[in-house]
Amino acid sequence: MILDPILDMFRGKAVTIPPLDGAFRPNTRLDEAPAFAELSEPDNLLADGDRLLASSGNAVYSLAAGAEPKVVETFPSPVTALALSPGGELTVALESGKLLISGKEASLPADISCITALAHAEDGTLWLANGSAEHAPSQWAADLMKKGASGSLWKRDATGGAFRKVAGALAFPYGLHPIGGDVLVSESWRHQLIRFDGATGSRSTVLTHLPGYPARLSPAGDGGAWLALFAPRNRLIEFVLQETHYRQDMIDQVPPAYWIAPALASNRSFLEPLQCGGIRTMGIHKPWSPSRSYGLVVRLDAKMQPQFSLHSRANGTRHGICSVAEKDDRLFIAAKGGDCVLDAGGF
């Protein structure tokens, strides 16, 4: 209703989040999946021929079944995104804001300093997501709590040259999936997927009202895609996002690890919020309880609509899913909050 914003000042505003139902119906498939490799906070997965690459901290690792992760290359700052060109060139983004293509530093516009995702189209076009103009990739929680919407989308033609800005005012773009000359973008703070026309920059919303914060996208074998959601939405966090003064006091006075904000992992410290009442009873963590962290991967069809999902619930440990890679008809999942890469098998 047109009068709702005015009436909300007097009656209050209901805090609602989309239910986990239909294609998002909870299960325990992520907790049941075997660990393919133990790795500290694996972030970005990439299938490179016979290899499975994973970024962790300042390094990129090569993963193989039954073997210890092998360091492929180390960098002066944490790796924030990976991509592979059609010609096999590895593109690496760093926390410092630098972009390396085949080991050589690429020239970037001054506006790019928070690279969260990279993707090469089939024609060699390089797409780049700049999560925020105000924060580094590791400061994503601060960007959310300050209700940031300074992210942007960029592209560079296959022939090289400078990056061109396609769109701005995005609320932390975190995933990219090229579709022909267009690109699908996951916009984390608005819980949606948007499709951008590569030529005109016009946008259309493909999927909205997601039950979590979407992260990276990766291609599926039949033309669909896999979507990782790195944290869940819950009513308390949604309520805090409406309370400007409370949020500012929390940011100023509380260490970021203990904010009432989404997290990649939880239940590790007695100082964390959300631990009592409906969360834990008789020492048992309820799987259906509200949680700051969760594990969720969604299969999208060719029309980018959800088909089914894999979960690690509130009482699970495979949380903070930031990236997924399909390789040899098997699904590999990076659980950043669970310190492992999972082999979810066939699908």
C-alpha cells in the first residue's frame, strides 16, 4: 500500500524473511558429504583441466583425492577471486586491489579496489565485480552493517584494453556468470540475482527474495548454474539493519567478530550473540534454530530458477559456502567456515 511507509512509523514494521521451502527445503547433504581436502578457509574453487584449484589465504592450491593440498603459487596479500580464460590463463585478484593476469599485474581504474568475483565469457571478455568502493573484501560485514550500495560491475574486451564500467550502485556484487554477451550477477545485500546486458548495461531481475546472502556463481554442465549462499538471513539481523543508532553503536563499541551480523562460522565463542533460548536447549543446538551461519548451495536451471539445494543446518559445521565447482560430473564445494572442500558426488 502507498500509505504503508507512513503507517509503519506508528505501528512498527514487521520483520519477515523468506522461508526455507520448496527448492530450499532443508536437508543435511553438506554435512553428509565426505571431505575431499582439509584446507583453512577455502574461498574460491576453479576447475582447471585435470586440476581442482582452491584459494586459501595468500595462496592458490591444487587439490587431488587422497593427497595433501599442493601450493601452486603464493601472493603478497590474500586471494579474493579466481578465473580461468578460454585460453587457460589464470586470473587472480588480491585483497590489496591488484589484479594479476598470467602473473602480470593489470592496469585498473582507481575506482576498483574490492574485487570479489571474476569470470571470463566464452569470447574471452573478462567480467569483474567490485564489491564496495568503501571497504576491502574482508570487511564485507562492515559494508552490510553500514548498508553499503557502492559496488560496481566492470568488463574488459577479449582484445584487452581498459576496463569499462557497466553498472554502479550495487549492494555488494559477489558472483558472476556470463550468459552469451550478458552476465548474471549475485547482489548479496539485496538477496537477488540480476542479469545485465553486456552492450547497454540494462538490467533485469532474475531471482529475488533469496533466504540468504548469495555469493559466487559457477556454470553447470547442462547450461544451468550453481549458486553459493554464504550466510543465512534471520529476523534479528534484519531488525538490527533497521535500527540506525543501535547499529552505529555496535560498530563503534563491539569487535566485528561479535556483531549481530551474518558470519561464515558460529558457535566458536561464548561471546557470540544468538546462543540461548530457542537456539540451544539442554545442551543441544537445534538444527532449525536461527543462526548467523549456515551452509547452502542451490542448483539453478537454464532459466536460473532454483531446482534443489544442499544444506548444512544451524547445528552443522559445513558453513560459509562461498564457491562451488563442477568437475567431471562431480560437485566440489568450498566450506570457508568449515575449513574443508567437500565432494558432494554426482547429482
